[in-house]
Amino acid sequence: MKKKLKNQPKSEVSLCEFKLFARTLQPLNPIRKMGLFSWFTQEIAIDLGTANTLIIHNDEVVVNEPSIVALDRNNPKTVLAVGKKALMMHEKTHESIRTVRPLKDGVIADFNAAELMIRELIKLVYPKKPLFPPSWRMMICIPSSITEVEKRAVRDSAEQAGAKEVYLIHEPMAAALGIGIDVEEPVGNMIIDIGGGTTGITVIALAGIVCDQSIRIAGDEFTADIMEALRRYHSLLIGERTAEQIKIQVGAAMKDIDNPPDDYPVNGRDLVTGIPKQIMISFQEIAEALDKSIFKIEEAILRALEQTPPELAADIYRRGLYLTGGGALLRGLDKRLSQKIKLPVHVADEPLKSVVRGTGFALKNYNRYPFVMR
């Protein structure tokens, strides 16, 4: 038997040729593996804001919707609308529908509504439902003054919405990355992020937060100021949506601005007669209505500067202050802050998208930055 085995003809493919053939096949395996994992695991960065929620996927902002959801009162798990469609229903609903803003002052106030809203907004990333739904690796930005309980609520909401991996990043760090600041260098930078619920004033250096001031004076407070001013001086009752539109169309921080907007017609209900009426509002009236709230933001910036170490204060003197968030779009705000603080104030190119762009950049390089929380 042994002799027959020895005398058998050799295989047509030699061992050397087989190794060469196997070596040519070897690079195909990682590519195929990466293709599968890149399809089943998708990365998205979320700016979960009080007023708006933005989602970035493949370096593009694919979702930019108001943070509001419309639910069925009879079945609270049934989502009727989310984002812009839900905002159109806000303050116009009957007893079977309720609209919920799950976030208040930058943190989750309604856990169930937040979970449903995140789940529905993620579905907008892929309008056509894929055959194999991917698992999500998410990074969500959070306020720097958030508590551990509030942080856990954000993480749990993301996991309930389908996230397999959740990373958290503080909003000031994300905003700095979105603006284009090198946060790792030993230079101080002051970021002023005026969002919907809170205003964060933060000094950043060496990839860390040195000083931090957070006040609950921001876009929602501006909206409430406008509603109160029209009620007091014009006896006109308006809703949040109308006040938000007034802020966008004729909102201003100063009575003397460049390129002032035209007067804006406002419809509401007369508190005296109860009959609907229309009045014209100028930007000077809105600037007067917002004066006290903006003054509180100025005071918070001054307090943050007082706590800043002298070497970092010298850097801020040279570089100035960076203004981001939706509140940065208020006309004349940068000029007013510059006059008050005697320092240059720079407004980000796209203030509403700075945080989400920085969050997306941090997600791609999460191993590089020590401030990313897992």
C-alpha cells in the first residue's frame, strides 16, 4: 500500500503555485468583511436640541427637524407626526391629539416621547425602508452642565431607539470642532452656544473644558419675551409658533442695526374685545422686548471671563469670542456683545449646524479625543 502511494502521480498544482493563488485571494476577504460591516453598522451623529434636532450621516446633514412629536392620546405609543409636520399641528390640536416637545432646557423632560421622536427621525435617514435595517453607532451631544441622571436618560433613549453603540460629547467641544478650532492645542478659546433652552459659555484648552457657565436664557426665553411684550403693549395674544416667526423675521438685539428688516404683520386675538386682529411689529420693539434676556447673557459672559486663568484670557483677547447656535442668528447680537465686552465676536458660518458637524467629526475620530464619553 505504501508503494502505491509513493508511485501515485503528483498533483498538477504544486505547493508553490497553491500558496501564490491563496495569496492573491487573501486581500479580498477584508474588503468583503468591511463591506458587510459598513452596511450593517451605520454611523450617525445627532444634535438633540431643545428646538431642533439635526442628524448627520456620511458627512451630510440628512435630518433637520423641529424637536416635537405629535402623539395619539388614546394610544400614546402611536406617532402621528414628527418634526415640521408635528410643528404645524402644535397649538391647533383637538382632544385626541397632543403635541410634545420632549426636551426642556437642553435635557430630556419626557423619556417616552423622546424615544419615539428619535426613532422616527432616524427613519428619515433612509426614506425607503432597507431590506436589512442597519445597526446604529450613534454620537449625541449633551449640555456640559448635564447631571448623571440626565445623561443616562439620553443614553437610554438612544438605545431604545435602536442604537447598538452610544457615545456622548459635550456641546461646547462639538461646537468648537464644528467651527474648525483645534481643541487639542494649548490655546484658550471661548465658545458661546445660544441654543433653544440654554446658553453655554465655555473656555476650552488642551481638549478639555476649563471654565463653564450655563444659564437657562436662550431661544425659548426670547420667544416668551416676545409673547409677553405683545400681550402687555398691544393687548394681543399670540402663540409660540407666531412668536417664533416674529423672532426669525424681525428679531434683533439692538435698535440700531445694519440692513434693518421691514415691519412684520402679526395676527392674534385681541384681549379686550376677543376678536382676531392684525398689527405691524418693528424690529425696534422686538429689540426692546429681548433687552433683559440679552443683558443676562452678557452678565454670564463677564462671569465666565472673571473665572478664566490669565494666560487663557490673553489668548481670548487675541482670538476673540466665537458665537454659535440658533441664537447667533439674532440680528446685531455679535455687535452688541462686542461693544459690551470690548472684544471681537466671531459668528460661525452656519451656527445651526456647527454642533452637529463637530459631533460627526468626533464620531469619525472617537478614539482620538479623550472627551468622548462611552
